[in-house]
Amino acid sequence: MSNRIKLHLGSGDEYLSGYINVDIDKRVKSDIYADLNKKLPFPSNYADDVLCRNMFEHIPNPLNFVLEIKRVLKKGGKATIITSNGSYFIYHFPRKKAYHDSYNLNHPIQDQHYFFFQIGHLIAFTKKAGLNLTRLDYYIGSPQPTTRSQRFQKIIAHFIGKKFAYAEFIWEFTKS
């Protein structure tokens, strides 16, 4: 269906064809520039699909953001959110040594993380917002890892499990 309305929230450097790309940073290519911490710049029941990759953890009030996604989704619409896994073992290394020093106040304000989520948080947001959970799993990008980081996560998962080895979640829900 080519006439589906698809939103890509927090698109950053990843401009996707076929989506309405939305970002706050005017240095990146986007279709709409908006602060996603506020009301989404779309009418209610507008979008068929919403994609939000590596940005949910940057939202200071995640429940309000999920409720805004619910508002703009059409009935039966689907949202896919990819966000950090708070159990990923690298995140628990001493702060100055960790690659993802997410609370480092030297990062630009738009790159600071407010939260690290675990499965229970995402399930709770889904329930509180009255949405239908369709998928929630640990995520590394593809079944066949292509980057060194993805290969590392896949190998480590073999020994300690996905919960601690995968850096992200893929979370999908629909609106009834």
C-alpha cells in the first residue's frame, strides 16, 4: 500500500524515503522540524505507521510521548520503537570507560539520554496507554549481524543471554 502515511520520528541522519521524517535538528535533512517533547505536529488519527529509532530514551516524559503516538495513529495503526536495553552489560561499565556514556552532561542536550528501559517499563507504557503489544524483543538490527558491534552482541548472547548482550529493544504496538 503506497498511500499509507508513515512517520519517522526523530529521524536524525537517517532520512527514509516514503516516510514523513521529523526531527528537531535543523542541521539534518527532514521534512518537518519539531520538538518531539511537545505535541506531535499532526492531527489525531493521521498515521498508519510510526517509526522511532534510538530516540525514545531521549524523551523526558516517555508516557506522554507514547500517548501522542497513540493520538496520531489511525485505528489499527502500528508503531515501532527501537530503544536502548537498560540491561545491556556494557552500559554498566564505569561511566568514563563505557562507550554509551548516556548521562554524560558534556553531550549536546539533544543527545542526552533520560532513561534506560527494561522490558517491564515498555510493557507498562503499553498497558497504561491502552495500546496492544504486538512485539517486544531484544534487538541487534538484523538476524545476520553486519557490523562488528552486532557480531559482538550475537556472540556474547550465546554465553550470557540476549537480556544482557543486546543493546536495544524492538517494541511494536497497535492502536485498537
